[in-house]
Amino acid sequence: MEDLFTKARAEIAAKYPLIANGLVDHNNAAPEVITQSKKIIADFITHKGNDALSGGLDAFSKISLDFIRLQSRFIRSGKYRAQDAEEMIRDLYQNSEKMEGYYLDGLFLSYAFWPNHAQMLQFYKNRFLANQQEKKSCLEIGVGHGLMALSMLRNLTDVAYTGVDVSPAALKYVQRLMERQKIDSNRFALHEVNVMSARKMANISKPDGGFSYAVCCEVLEHVMQPETLLNRIHDQIQPEAELFLTTVVNIEAEDHVYLFKNTEQIRELTDMCRFQIKEELVLPLPGFPEGPSQPFNYAAVLTKSI
Amino acid sequence: MADPLIQVFAETLNLPEEKISDATSTDNTPEWDSLAAMFLLGAFEDRFNVEFSLEEITKMRSVGIVREILIEKKVDLS
């Protein structure tokens, strides 16, 4: 009997042939990635119900097609269209119709179907979470779709998780995800906070000495001052704590405002904000030619320096 | 007379013009993948001065459909 991931993939390919050849499949992904993708589909159904899968696949396809449209313009202009992070907050993150309509479902399922996202999730689990086994507290900036939190809370039974996000819809999404997955509500706390506000971040209850580690995935490119964001994280975590960070180079999306033009700019920024790179994963987007505007997904395990 | 739409497809997909017709589609043309779609959108914008909505991009599965969309947008394809 065909599994749900294979059926879902076939459904996308039939409805949206333009994006079919870029999806995770048995030819381009390791067995553990396929297993992971199947689990994400199963988690989505647990979260939203069986009947919601088709709608979720449409949401994922929408963000994939939107990427084609926006990246086409980026290739020619060399800059991201969105330039106002506050406008993004108003128009998207605080717009529950858009967030619940397609954005969160689409991004959740992107970790099942986009090869680079799938690999970054593997890297997160194998190269970061695996080393946080006995740590007691985590801060996640940008809870979003909740997959990072879910992986963490499933695999690390000792950790108390604090997640912040500027979007009430994202927090509601993750609250429900955790409930449906039967994660003990005493193990996680979710807060609606704009991390760029020092005053609001100061209201978050922080363990003595700081959080044991932090996670910040796909947020850096959504703020106008990424150094402020990294400095905030630096303030919140213990000395020598690790941070798992992901961002993008030359990849357009409706809510990307800060453009990293190459991976060196990311490294310079993390160095300036007093983080050392322990390990990196740099994934070119398949099919794009090498060159100055080449798009990449970037992930790193960083250590806080004093 | 040269068909400007066929010309755009030919140049972008790196195929001879005589191989392209309104029946050319994502199903029968392996060169027409998501990456090519990005470059096609850019080429359409340059040549015909149009932008496309997500709904229009979703429909663009064949040269014939692209032609219909451009005609609806009052693009002169002569």
C-alpha cells in the first residue's frame, strides 16, 4: 500500500507539475530523509486532521510557486522586494487569515518536500539536538510552524522550552500542534513578543544564568537589523551555550527583508555578534548556476563567545 | 512571421523554434522545469511588459495557455 508521503507527492505532481521535479523523492534523498518526510506528513495529519492534507499540499504548492514568481524578479533586480519589516508584521504575521490560510501549513510541509529544508532538519536533529541531551532550558526565537520545537520536545525529555514569536497565529498553531502531539504543557511556554524590542524581551522569564541553548530558524532574513537579533540571543543564553541558526542567501520570499548576498556576510555577522561557528551546512539551491547571485540555504551550530 | 512567444520559449528553454508549438507543455518538455519557469517569467516581463499573479503562474502548463493568458492581458503577440 502506498504511503501517505508518496501519495501526497503524487498529488502535488499531478496538480502542480511545475514544482514536481524539485521535491524530495527516493532518487534524491537518503532513506532517513524519506522517513523524516513521512513522519512530517503523519504529524501534519495528527495536527490538522486527515481532511486537511489536500489543503496543506495546496498551501505548500502556493509558497513554492510564489517562490518561482518572486525569485524570477529577484534574479533581475538583485534585491528583495519587501523593505519594511514592520509592514510584514502588520500585513502577514498578524494577519491570521494568511497565516492560518496557507503560510504556516505551507512552511510546515516544506520540511517534508523541499530537499534543502529536509536536510537542514536532519542537521538540526543530528548535529545540534543530539548534543543538547542534558541541557535544561531552550529559547526559540521565531516559533513559526513549530517543527523545531516538536523535534526538540520529543527527543530531549529534560528540556523546558520557551518560544517567542511576533505572530499570534503562529503561537496558536504551535499550541495546538503540541496538544495534538500530547506534549506535556508544563514543558513549554509560548510568548507573543517582538524580539527586536529589548523591553519586551526583558519580560520573558529567563533561567538564572541564561538559557542552556537557543534556536533561531529562518528569522534573520526577516528583520532589518539582524545584528540586533543576534545580540538579543547572546544576552539570553549562558556562556558557551550553543545556538542553532538558519537563514538564506539570495532567496526571495514575500517576507524576506534583509539580503545576505553570500555566506561570508553571515559569518562576519555572527563573528561580530560574538558567536563562533562550530559547524555549518551550506546548501546551494539545485539547478542554479554558480556565481555571485547563487542562492543558498544556510545552517550553523554556533557557540556563544564572551 | 516570427512568433514572439515562441521566440521567448525557444531562447529561454534553449530549444529550436520549430520544436515549439502551442502544444509544448511541462508534461512533454523536460527542459521546462521550475528553474526554467523562473527565467520564462522574467523573459515574459522583459518582452511583453507584464507581471503575473500566482493564479496565472499556476495555470501556465503549456505555450497555448501562456498565449491565452497574455491575450487576456491585452498583450500584442503579432
